[in-house]
Amino acid sequence: MSNTRNLIASALAAIVVGGGVMAYDTWKGAEWVVSPEQIAAAKAEGKAGYESSPGTVTVLPIRSETADILPFKWGLYGLAAGALTFLSLRKKKAAA
């Protein structure tokens, strides 16, 4: 019974931590160097595209070099949180 409780708590911790890291990266815009929203906002202002640096105008979205690795990052954070939770909930051996 205790082992089942530990596994459920570990799975919940893994889902919460992995989902939290995913939400943070999505909120921060870690997938994009120049996002489609930035380009749309610049075009709505009447500009040709998003000016990422003086004299450089971007008209197409640019993905980050690490965008393909993000799901692995989220999974590893979740896996680490689940393992840490499982190890911290196991029964301690009584001192002899």
C-alpha cells in the first residue's frame, strides 16, 4: 500500500514539475528567437518586419537552436522530481 502511495505521489510530482517548466519556457518564449507574434505586431505598426537589432529586419519567424531539445528538458526535470520524491518517501530503516 505504501509503495503505491509513493508511486502516485512521485508521478504527480513529476507531472507538476515537468508541466511547470514547460509553462515557464512557453511563457518566456524559449522556442523562438523571433516569434510570429513579434513579427505580426511589427507589421500591425506598419513596419516591414521585426527589427531585432539596428538595421536588421526579420520578416519570418526564427526558431531557437535549442527548440528541439525542450521536450527532453521538460521530461528530465519531471523524471528527476519524481525520483527525488520517490526516494524521499521510502521507509527509513530502524536503527539497531
